[in-house]
Amino acid sequence: MTEYCVELKNITKKFGNFTAVDDISLKLEPGKIYGFVGPNGAGKSTTMAMIMGSLFPTSGSGKVFGHPLASTEALQLLGYSPEFTSFYRDMSCAEYLHYMGTLSGMSDKAATARTKELLEKFDLTEHAGRKVAKFSTGMKKKVSLAQAMINYPKVLLLDEPTANLDPTSRQEILETVRDMVEKEHLTVFISSHVLTELETVINHVIMINHGKIILDAPIHEAQEMFKKGILNVNTDNNELLHEQLGSKYQCTVTEEGLRFVSDDMPGLKQDIVSCVFNNHMTLNLLQEEVLSLDSLYKRIMEGNTHESDNKENA
Ligand SMILES: Nc1ncnc2c1ncn2[C@@H]1O[C@H](COP(=O)(O)OP(=O)(O)OP(=O)(O)O)[C@@H](O)[C@H]1O
Ligand SMILES: [Mg+2]
């Protein structure tokens, strides 16, 4: 039987009459990176807080490596970087990390060694003695991630670790996380709005909207599921190509030339090549479109995009 790192069973969270998380179940397997995506107010932070034991579900139950949510055993296996972190005003970066280590039960020596290692990993060594409260947003995010890893957790819950960062810092943070996952065999549950950047890092995508999970699949499977062959084509006579194939295939004019959509990709390609050959045309572009996580997300959320935040909260 698979031992799941995290298992949620029919978890619901209500705030008054408002249902923020609505009967969700999920299972996280060891060693994988999970992307947890959904629009503002979808229920991402609420779900993470329940896994972390800082919020109690209204109904349902969950386990972390077989231990009930919020139990001491469960907490020791989890590392959490919340959406918003506040730091003690007078603590230096190194003091803060060391303090968080000892708070989670590490010895002074172990916390010191781990602090040094994480400062190096996150490129913060030269800032170790500076007050963390005065750090830039990106540096604070790094400190928040480092503290999440201080106690060698088995599961990392990262709530929007790249929010408000510039593209280079985002990439840097995600790469560091990926390195740590490989090195320390972690499972990561990471939420983000910036979906395209997650795509290169995650193995599995879980989408949530209005408190309900609407997709839970390996990233490649998800992409396949929603893939309707899209072919971008350009020739020296796009008008003629459009005229000849426009009634058989869905075809739109784009900046690049023509964009065909079909379930029958081999048939479409054959028809295009025949048309080009028979009419002595030149084929400049024949490019199948790879579905990005972002376009997948948009397709799934299509017609369902109004924010849960707009709903009246109790
Ligand atoms: N303590 C609370 N009291 C009342 N409503 C709450 C509370 N916490 C969250 N909510 C509501 O629950 C819903 C889900 O919130 P949550 O913070 O989990 O969303 P999210 O997916 O993390 O959104 P974002 O992407 O903006 O961070 C929202 O409508 C929010 O207003
Ligand atoms: Mg949130």
C-alpha cells in the first residue's frame, strides 16, 4: 500500500455560512512536486493552513505520513512558508533561522549548522548579520523558504513563494527549491498564480476553484487531456490554404499566418502538405503548439473565472 505524505479526505472549511474549501480529497506521494493553482480566493491558503494544522477543518480528516493533521508528529514532518511572513524586528537573518530551528526542537549545534547551510543555499550568507525585517521582498521570501526547511521536513508547503518577485528571483527561488527536493527527497506542495513558471518544476498539477478541486493529474497527462491539436501554419499563399481547408478544419487568421485546430492532427498535416504541394506553394511554418500550463489553466477556468472573493462572505 502506498504511504502518502499527505492525505486529505472530504475536507470542508466554512467561515460562518461561507464555504471556503468544499469537500476536497487529495493524496500527495513522496518525492513529487505538486503545483496547487487557482484564482484569488479559490481556497489555496485555507487548504494549506489546514494541512499545516493552523486551521481546523469544519468536517473531514487528513493525515501526514499516517499521523492526524495538527498532531505533533505531523507538524515535525512539515515545513511551511506562508503567504505572508512577519519577522521579529530585532533579529538578524541568521538569528531568526537559528531561533526557528531551536523552536522546532533542534539542538543549538544542529540549528547553527543547518542555518549556515541554508544561508549558503539561498545566497544569503553575506546578509546573515543584517536585520531580516529590513530585507527586500525577495530576500524575505528566501528567508521564509529557508525557515520552512530548517528542520529537515519531509513535506514542504509553499504558499506563493514567488509572489511579487521579479522574473529572475522567481526562477532562482524555484531552482533552489528543485535542487533541495532532489538533494533531500522532499515532497513539495506549491501554490502560485504565475503558472507558466511552475510548469518547468512540477510533476503534478492540482487546480482548485471556488473551494473545489477541478483537476488533479500528472502534468503531462493534464496537458494531453486538454490538448486539441493546434497547428500554426504559414505559406506564401495563406488565403488559398484557408479557402481550401477552412471548411474542413477550424481555421483562424493570426499574426503568424493561420491557426488550425483539429482532433485529427495526422490528417490535418497531410491535407496541408497536399494543398501546398498541389498548388506549388512554399511552406514557411508548420508548428504544433505545445499547451502551456497557463493555457491549460485558462481553458479549465473558462466560463468559471469570476473570483470567489466576489462572493459574499459570511
Ligand atoms: N478567516 C477567514 N474568515 C472569513 N473568510 C475567509 C477567511 N480566510 C479565508 N476566507 C475566505 O475563504 C476564501 C478562500 O481564501 P484563501 O485565502 O484560501 O484563497 P486563496 O486561493 O489562497 O487566494 P489568493 O490566491 O488570493 O491567496 C476567500 O473567499 C476568503 O475570503
Ligand atoms: Mg492565498
